Amino acid sequence: MQVDLIVAVHDLLAEYGLCCAGRDGQGEEGTFLKFAVKHLMALDVKLKSQLNPNGMEGDSLLKSGRAEDSVTDDRSICDDKHNSEDEEESELEEMQSSIDSALDQAFFCLYGLKINPDSCSEDDLAVHKNASRGDYQTKEQCADVFQYVLPYAKELSKTGLVKLRRVLRAIRKHFPQPPSEILVNNPLDNFLDGPDSCEKILCEIYDTHGSREAVLNVLFPGERGYEAFKKLSADSSEPYSDVYGSLYHYITEAEDTSPSDKYTGFVLKKEGGEFVEQSANLFKYDLLYNPLRFESWQRLSSLYDEEVDLLLNDGSKHISILDWRTNTALIQRVEAGRRHSRRSLMMSLILAKTIPDQVEMHELLALVYYDSVQNVVPFYDQRSILPVKDATWDINCQNSLKQFEKAFELLSQWLHAFYLGKLCEKLGQSPAKAFSYYKKAITLNPTAVDPVYRMHASRLKLLYTRGKQNLNVIQVVADYTYNQSTKENVLSMLGSSEQNDNALDDAEGNKLVKPDLLDKAWHILYDDCLHALGTCVEGELKHFHKARYKLAQGFYRRGEAGDLERAKEELSFCFKSTRSSFTVNMWEIDGAVRKGRRKNPNIGVSRKNLEVSLSESSRKFITCIRKYMILYLDLLEKNMDLWTLERAYTYLRTDKRFALCLGDIVPVGLGKYLQVLTAAIRDPEIRRVCGDVSTEQLLEKMFGVFMDHANMLADISTIPEVNSPELSESNLYGYIHQYIHLLESDVRVDVLEALNEKIRKRFKTPKLTNSNFAKICKHASLSWCRCILIKLASITPLPESMDTDNQPVPLSNGLLLYVDLQPDELLISSPDGPTQFKGLDMNWFETLARIKNIPIRQTSEDNMETAVTVMKSTYNFYRDSSCGTFPSGINLYTVTPSQASVEGLLQQAPGIVDTLDLSIPRKLLLWVYTLVHGRYCNISAVVKYCDEMKARNKRGTLTAAASSQVTPPAPHSSVSSHVTSKEKSAQTVSSEAQEANASAPVAATVPLHQEAEGSASLIATEAQKPSAVASQLSRSSSSRTMESAPDGGQGNAGAA
């Protein structure tokens, strides 16, 4: 009736817009609603006491006892009683619902909030005329709202408190933080960032069950201590002490304070750090008023631990190790986060009241200590940057061990025993003690694969590090075999069935056992360990990569016949897939139980069905990838697996997914690849193992490495994982010179042209880059030059007899071009090249020696296609050559027809017009042009002709008709002989003056009165040739600007 009356009055006032009015009917004081809320809350408390489950159970038991005493058989009476109880309970529930609805509407009108999210939806609430919209203007109004919200907030779950988020935020706008008097010299900040001595004091307080005052003295040190601070906070917070004392606690419950819900890498950024700091401040504000609140300390420690975890996990994936070590801000945040987490956990541990809470705090505190001693990224790289096992490292191990021991004493869990075993190993304690903890972990959780793996991985490590011919080690390892029969066999073999607890370095017992017997026992136990680890990767555990790595390491360390191959095959599972010959085929180990997993697939089989029970962090996963990659590269090198190493090296330098994680391992992969590649080049047997690949193919791959990683070659031999003097910089460059020499020996003009193009594009200024680069560039350019020379010499027609019929026929008294080679000069190359490859191959000496004062005529039809191809390459050589000093010994000169000699020997001295003083690239271009067209032309005209042909081909408009429009230059007549004799000074750059050919034959002049008229028929014939060969004159993607000067040689000023 009371509830119905309040609801009716509320509805009546709402009709007139007065439900939130004040005493005089004005404003929004809500006098009636405040009275209604107080009365309804009182009824609600009274009703809930009647609905108390414990009280109902007591009544039920009392009634049950009376029923047993009366021992009545009247079932109808019992049914009546039950019906009466059900009706009473139904009435109470209906009354409770009415109170909840009335309170919901009252709070909604008075404060604009929905206080009870479990009773009805917000759509069911009526929106009255002058109801509040939750926009609080003053501290007084906020305090008033909070006073009415607080009783409900205490009873709401975390989910329910989320419904209060809006009103709590509105209140906090007026109470953003405690008064400044409290925040000055904040004692909690001093505690979290103060000296480490406070941690020792807290440990002593916990061990001695210290008093409440002792804890407060640590938090609030000083003469007056906590009492003075409490008085200060009370004075500065009045009249809103109740708001300050509870507001921040409920805000942390209602707000999302976890950075894990943000995007990946959030905590690494500035806004991530600010978010954590703001969330931590809420907990610290609450602890200033409630310093002994367990929940706030526990959640504060969880926040800091979460921050550290995200910093390290995201940092391992998104920041390289080198960048991490130079980022002092992130390192300081990790160190501060660990310190804050430790101290908050210590406070939580002291304040924890229940055994489960104490166990959890011990475990979390132990893990914080343990995390700081792990060899994981991003702090360590598993190569050269490793944890320093100093006094600090040892103290952290001891503290972690101590906390796990206390947790294990309170509640024996397999995880505690598992970590205790690992810490015993880290601290160098007896292996038997570590194995005993692993055995306890296996007993407590028989299906967990983690302790099984750790047990037998540790046994295996002990065998290959200290077990050979060591009786004590073998006895300890034998006591924890995977197969019981193996233990019995080994111990009976050694004449003992009891565990030997003596020190492992005790060699007295070794004298009593024969060495061959110890060796046999060692092998039996080694196989037992490998078999145990093999069970950890069977079936659904195939991606349990830790066991695969340990198996591979076990085979590798044993090193017997076939073990290297088996180790490689075992670990290859982690680095290949059905879609890729090399990739990272690993997944983060997740200990969560997956739906649909078969629990007992091996019914009737004695072997246990193991499953993953412990998840690994992202940083641990990245660390595993790095460790496995380094071992796998080593195994590939030991097995001389060139092709897999090539794919691995390619993957490491091109993969995007793990680029930041594995960037520093690229040189290791390159070094291992080069070790096998150079060994295959030197050793035919290794080439056979690699698939009978040719030396040229291997050298070509070496050149590819040079193009991709020239800057790294100097440091490859000094990488610790490589450490091979054979990979010195000079040796590696020697292979590049060997490749160039091989191409030159085979006169591979096309390959050398492409090679020079690659070098030119890769090294824009090789002379300024590195002396070794410059030598390679010079050698490649020189070899290209000599190959062109050999090609020209091989297709240049030679005089067949002394008959005049076979003499060259000039075009109407035009000039004839003669060539004279001096092979001795051509055999001498630049002194920069390696000694073993200096000079031209002697196989071609005879070909060059025949070119002695030979007139250059049009080549034969059989050689025309070759000549056109060489012309294209020569033109590209002329355009691109900028490295090195080319060999002397190539002499060109012109002769008039009337003084032409027999067999190239001059009859009269005045017959020589002039020696052509040109650079070597121009001489070669002039020579090949004459071979193609059968007549001599001015070099500038030849260059212009080639430029036009290239431009037409580049535009793609070349047709028979179009090409015929570009006629070759007219034959050079004797009237222009004076101009020809001045070709050097008028049409070449000044740098070519230094390239004059001093070894040319005698020179003379011809009379200037000679006229030149080309034969019409011959010119018409010559005019058709460009259309047949112009399409082959395009150069392969040269980026250099085409020359437009008349001599066409300004772009080649640097050519020698």
C-alpha cells in the first residue's frame, strides 16, 4: 500500500509537472522525490532482510525439524503449507518488483539516471516534464546525488556499475582529484618510487604477521605518520569526505582501465602512457583515503603488470632490438612498471585475507621477479646481448623461488612446482632437485605437456653438456626416465638402483664402471630423452615448437651419423609449409582449452594424452623464432643445403611480417649462405651435392649477393655465428672478379652488357663508394670493352691475296678506314684488378694478332647479324662506359683510294690521311659502323645516326618506310680530309686529348683539291641498310640523357 501510494502521488505530481519541484513549487529540488527515495530504500532494506537466503534456509530447516518430530502422514496439510509458502514468496517478490520500479522512476526523474539495470529497461521509464537530465551544476548537487547513489552502488555488480558510468563521470567533473593539500608530496608516489628498502620491510611485515600500524608506517613515514595525514585529508576534504572516500573506487569499477582492450601498439605511444597514468591515478586517489583497501592495491598491481606485459610484447613485434635499446623512455617505463607492480603486489599480499588470494599474490609476485631474469626480446637478442648473471639477477631468482615456494606451501599446484624446477636450474642447484619438482608437476597435472617437455629437455641438456663418462650424471638422469624399463635397465647395468645424491663433479664412481659401459648407458638414456620429446609433438601437439627445437638440438649435439640431417628435418617443420618452401610456420602456444577437443582419443592405450596447459607470451614466441632460426641456419650450413639457405636468405630480407623481429639475423643468413656458396664454387664434390650446378651459375649467384648486399660484405666474416676467415672482403670480391673473367673468356658480350648496366644503376658513383666497388666497376667495363674488341676482330674480313681485285673499293674517291691492333698492349689490363685475372685470355691472342693494318670493309652476310648485335652493344658501351682506363693498342687511321696499299702495307707515305685520335669507345663504335655499312663516316655523324635510330625504336614507330627516311651519313670524301685531320680538336672533348694513340703508323696529308662524289648506285644500296638493322640498336633501359651535340660525344667525356 505504501509503495502504491508513493507511485500514485508521483504520477499525480508529474501530470502537473511538479514531481521534481521544490517546497514552493519552483526549481528542481525534488523535495517529494527525495522523501520518496528515502522511504522506498528503507522498505527495500526491510524486504530484502525477509528474502535473505540464509534466513529462508533457517526457516526451512526449522520447519523440516518440526515435521520430523511430528511424524505426520497427512499429505494434504503439507501441501497446504507449501502452497502458503509459495504464495507468500510470490507476494514478496511482487512487492520487491514494485519497489524497484518506483525507485527506478524516482531516480530517473530526480537525477536523470537508471539506478537498477536489472529490473526494467530504460524505455519503460516515463519522461516527466521537469525531470533532471543529469547535468549537475554544483559540488553540492553532485554530493547529494552521490549520497543517494552510494547505497545502490555498493550492492551492484561490476556489470551493473557500468550503468552508473554517466552519472559517475558527471560527478567527477566537479571532483577530478583530491584536494591539492593531499597531493603535495603524495606519500603513495613516494612509496612506489622510493628506495628498495621498503620492499624488504614489507617482506618482514608479512613474514612476522605485522600489525596494521606497521603497514601504514611504511606508506606514511615520518614522525606523525598516518594520523597526521588522515587529519589533513579530513580537513581538506570537508564537507565532501564521503564523496572523496568512495567516488574513485566506484569509478575504477565502472570505467575501463585496462590498456589491453586498445589497439595493438597502443601502450608504446604517448597516449598509451598517459592512459595508464590516468588509470593508475584513480586507484591511487582511492588509496589515499583507503590505504588498506585490498581490491585497489590488487587492481593497481594488475594495471602495472599489464602495462609491462604489453610494452614488452608489442615492443618485441614492432620495435627492433637495436631501436629498443636506444629508447630510454620505454626502458624506464618497463623498469618503473615492474617496481610499481612489485610493491603493489606486496601490499596486496599483506592485506589478503583468504588462502586463494594469498596464493594468487605469491604467484603473481614470483612471476614479476621471474620475468626480469628471462633471456627474451626486446631486451636481449639471444646472440651477443644476453642477461648478465650478476648479484641483481641472482637476487631476483631467489625472490622468485621464495614466492613460488610459499605459494606451493599454501596450495600445491602444478604450475608452482614447474617454475620451482626451472628456477633450481637457473640457480645451478642440484639437477635431482629440479627433476623432483618437474615430477611433482607431472603428478599434479598428468595431462600437461609443459612439465613433461621441461623434464626431458633438461635431462637431455644435462647428458650432452655433462653426461659423457660421468657416472653421477647418468644415475640422476636414469632416476627420471620416461620409460620405467629404461631406468631399471640402466641402473642394473651400473649395479645400482638408488639415486646418487653426491655432487655431479665427483669422479670417484667413474673408476668403478668401465668407460664403454658408461657410454652404452649414456646412449640408452639419450634415446629415452629423444623418445619422450617425440611424444610432445605427436597428433594435436604438432605445433608445440619447443619440443621440436629441443629434438633438433639433441640430434645436433649428439652428432652421430645421420644426426645432422635428422636435426634439420625435425626443425624444418617450423620453417616450411605446403604453400611456401621457406616461411615461419609457427604459432603462439595457447594453453586455453579448445572446443571440440577429444579428451580420450587413446582409450585402451597406456600412454597419456598430453595437451598444452601453459600459454606463452608474444615476446617469448618471437624469442623462440629467433633461436630456432639461428639453429636452423646453422643446420642448413652443416648439411650444405644451398638451395634452402638461398630461400631462407631471400625470406629474411624480403619478409614483412617479422621484418623488425628478424632484421638483425639477415647478416647471419647471408653469411651461412655465402659459406656454402663459396664452398660449392671451390669444391666439385659440394657442387655435386647441390645438384651438379655449374660454376658459372654459382658465380652468378655470388654477383647477385654483391649487388644486393655490397655494403655488408666487409663485416660478414666477423659475425659470431659465421666466424669464417674465408669470407673476408677480399676473398668475396675475388669471386666477383672470377665471374667477370669467366664471362670475358667466353666472350659473353650480352651478359657483360647487362652486368655493367646493373652495376651502373646500383652504384651511381662507385669511385666514391668503396675502392673495392670501383675495382669491380673497372673490371666489368674493361671486360665488356675487350669482348666487343674480340667480336669485332673475329668478324672483320681479312685480305685474301695481293690481287688488286680484292682491294677495298671506296665510294668515289672516299676515305678508307684502317685498323691496326697491338695484342701485347691489349694483354695489359688495369693494375687494379686481381693478379690471377689480369690480361686477356691467350686463346684470343691469335685472332687479335691478325688485325695488322687491315682495311675495314663490310662484313660478310654470315656475320651481318652478329655485327648488328655488336653495334648495339658498342653503342651502349659508348654511352655508358665511365669506369676504368681502357687498354691501348687499338689504332684507327684513314687512307685515300689512290694510295691504298697491297695487303694493307702502304706503298707511299703521302697515302695516309690522318690517324684518328679518339677515345676507345668511339673507335669501337666507328669500327663496327664501318663493318655494318661498308664505308667510313665522321664519328659525330655515326653517333648522330645511332641516336636517331635509338630514338625511333624507343618511340615504337619504326617501320620499313619510316626507317628509310633516316639515311646513313654520306661517305666521307677527300675534300673533307682537312676536317677529318682536325676531328680531335673540333669534335671531341678535351679529356680525349690524353688518350691519343702514339703507336699509330706514319701520318701524312693529302691534297685538299680532291672532290668527293658518292656513287649514286652505292648510296642507294647503303640507304636500305638502316631499315634492316635499326630495330636492334635500342639500348636496354639506359637512364642517361641522349646526346644532342654534333659530335655526340659530350655525354662520354669521362670515357677513357
